[in-house]
Amino acid sequence: MDTSRFFRPRMLAVILALALVVTAAFTLTGCGKKSKKGGLVAFLLPENVTPRWEGSDAPTFKTALMKAVPGAKVDVVNALGDPAKQQQQAEAELTKGAKVLVIAAVDSKAAAAIVKKADSQGVPVIAYDRLIADSPLAYYVSFNSVTVGQVEAGWMKDNTKAGARLVIINGSPADDNAHLVNTGIHGVLNPLFKSGARVKVAEQWTINWDPTKAQSEMEQILTKANNKVDGVVSANDGMAGGIIAALKAQGLRGKVPTTGQDASLEGIQNVIQGYQGVTAFKDFRLQAPAAATIAAAVLNGTDPGNINDHVNNGQVSVPTVMLKVVPIDKTNVSLLVSNGWIKSQYGGVSAVCKSLPKTSICK
């Protein structure tokens, strides 16, 4: 008796089941590969007053991410100093299907709402340069801003005499980094103010780190103090430029030193000419790729592998990449030549030294 006819339906069912399993396995494998081919990442910038955001951070981040994940797409948007606009931009990017948000927050507290909304949709947020407080933040990439303040105030301490009258011009009150820089500044100078070794003439906070506002603030301080100022601790290079303009109008440029951060073109030129004592150098060439490494890992579902710290933002301990700060003054400005910063950012020494006196690296 031929019994094979009884087994054929069963065998056919088994074969079909196996075929479905194999097809599903290939489908899942294909999906896994596809996830590594791309995805939308949104890079949200805070303002266009500081040159670094549009000129360095955005293009460097985009290049690094596209290299790590060739199929990725990067949207770069700028809030132009408006926290409400930044929230609208973030919501628009989430609606477009962004898989990662990288945010340099206009307002570190207001941006918490963005993080919470993104988290509710399973989208991680990388806080870029500025910590976002009280939120389920996924990652943070920055430089130690307390160290920046210590660098600035430390230079002023070492380069002014006992009894020197000092002004402090802080960054934006809405920026967590500005408060951290301020903490570093006061950590150095408060003991001197308390003992009378230095005198605090005035202190200001400058919305959006605006150089024009810093110039106006400095003009008012000089008028009120009858020009009796011996040094100005400025939180960044851009504001230092405005402050130096105010000093120049009173014949004090070069006589009253200031400070800054970012190693901007203007900042380096002012250091070379002796108008600015120090700039706290933060190598943005490292920061953007560090953020891109994390974003790529999120897209690929892997471990970033570059976390070296954790920072508490009031709600969670945030995995962090913390980068090094280097003081640059007239004695070591050549470091920015040897490490390629001046060439990569400003086109070379000749571009930096154009119309400058033959001193320092300008020879």
C-alpha cells in the first residue's frame, strides 16, 4: 500500500512553515542592515552670533556622522536665540521622523520640555555643549565650563596687581554653561574680593552672549566707574571684542586686559596684540565628532564607546563625553599653529596675521 499520499500534505505544510521562517529571518536581517544605513539626525543650534556654531560645529558634525553612517541625513536648524523657536524646530524634526536630536540649548531649562517630548517618543537627546537640566537626557558632550572660568579668572589674578579693580561680564543667564563659567570665575576671585586683594567694580550678565550688548554694558560701567578699571573678566571672545571696543573709545585698549574663550579669530588676534590676555581653547574639532559618534551608535543600536564621565542634571546621571580645556595666551599661541587649529579654522597664519604687527606668530 502506498502511504506516501498521506504524508505529502504534512510534508508540504512543514516545507511552507520552514519557508516562512527563513523568509522572516531574511526580512529581519535585512531590517537590521537597513537600520545601519541611515536615519534622520537633527542638530539644533542656539544662535548665529557666535561664529563657531555655523562655521565649525555644524559642518564638522555633519561630515563626521556621514562618514560613520553614510546613509544618514542631518538637518541643521538655528533658533536664533529664541527658546520658543527651538522648541518648534525640535517638534518639527520629531514629526519628520528624527531618530536623534542633538541640541545646543538656547535656554537650558526650557529645553527640558524638548527632551521629555523626545523621550516619550523613544528619541534620545544629546545635549551639545550645554547641559539640559531636570530631564531624561540620554547623553551630554561638552568641555568643563568651570575650568573655563578658572582659566579666565586665573589669568586675571596672575596678571593684575593687588588692589586692581575688576569687572566681570558673564554670558547668557539662560545658558547653563554661562553659570558654570561664572562658578569657575568666582571660585578664583571671591577669596581675593573678600580679602581686598582685588576689588569688584561691577558684574553683568549678557543675553545671548551678544558682543554688542557686552560693549554697551562696558560703556555704562566705565562711565559709572569714571574709567577706573584695571581688568575685565569676559566669559567669551565675542563679548571680549565688544568690551575692547568700549575700552578703545576711552583710550584704554591695551591698558586694561580682558579674557575670553573659544580661540575665535578675533580672540586670537586680540591675544596677539595684547588686548586680550587669554582665551580658553576648546577644540571643537573633537566635540562635534564625539557627538557624531554617539549619534551613529544610536542609529546602529551599538554602544558609543567614548563615554568618559557622568554628570547629574537634577534627574538622571547623564553619560558624558567631557573634553579638555587649554589656556592660550601670548606665550603659547603657537600651539594653535602646531595643532592645525589656525589652518583648519581660519585658513592659516597669514590670514590670522593680516594687518597685525610683526609679533608672536605674526613674523
